[in-house]
Amino acid sequence: MKNVYLFSGGNTVVTDEKEQIPELQESWLLLYVKFLESKGENPLEFTYHLPTMNNVEVFKTSEGDYNWRKK
């Protein structure tokens, strides 16, 4: 059985019975950012609020991917 852990800080951990499975782990916050973009929205025009942090900043990396950090 595999387990998925969604953390209030925006991250996800996936494990099997012995160890983490890195290729299945992606920030749930970034998944939502990609969802917004798929709906024609600019994710950079939103303010994000996580349960354990007041605000986070979403930004594009030099490679063109999205990432985030605490404000």
C-alpha cells in the first residue's frame, strides 16, 4: 500500500511500505498553480495563503517552471 501525505506547507510526500517515492512527489500548491494556468489564468496574479503561512509568493524560474517561497 502506498501513502500520500499532504502537508499544510504546500508539499506532498508519497511512500510505499519502505521509503519515499520522489518521482510521485510534487507540491500540491504547484499542482494548483498549473491548474490555474490550464484554465487560462495567470498564476502570478493571485495571492496564495497556506494554513501555516500568511502568504507565499509564486514565481517563474529561469527555466520557465513555477516555484514558490514564503513572503
